[in-house]
Amino acid sequence: MTTRFRHYKGGIYELVCEATLESDLSTMIVYRAANGSIWCRPREIFFEIIEVDGQKVQRFTPI
């Protein structure tokens, strides 16, 4: 079973795995866009709450 997320701007992404960044041992989220491109960002940024149009929303919401 894959874990899918919707970005607050509307894109759908599949969580591929968590990885460790070699330089500082921080946890990174590796995820795949619908077009097949692979992306990563720090875990705390992937799961952070952001403000959009005056409302607090998750950057990526599980679907």
C-alpha cells in the first residue's frame, strides 16, 4: 500500500521513503510526483503547518 499526499497547491505525490542526509544526519522525505519525478525535502518541512490566505494548512495532507 502506498501513502499518497496532496500538496496544498493541489499536486498528488507518493511517499517513497524516509532517508538520512549524510552531511548532518537529518531525516529527509523522498517522494514521487504524478509525472514520475523524484523529490526530497526535510521531514519537518514536508509535515509542517503553513499559512495560506490567512488559514493554517498542512503543506502535504494524507489522502
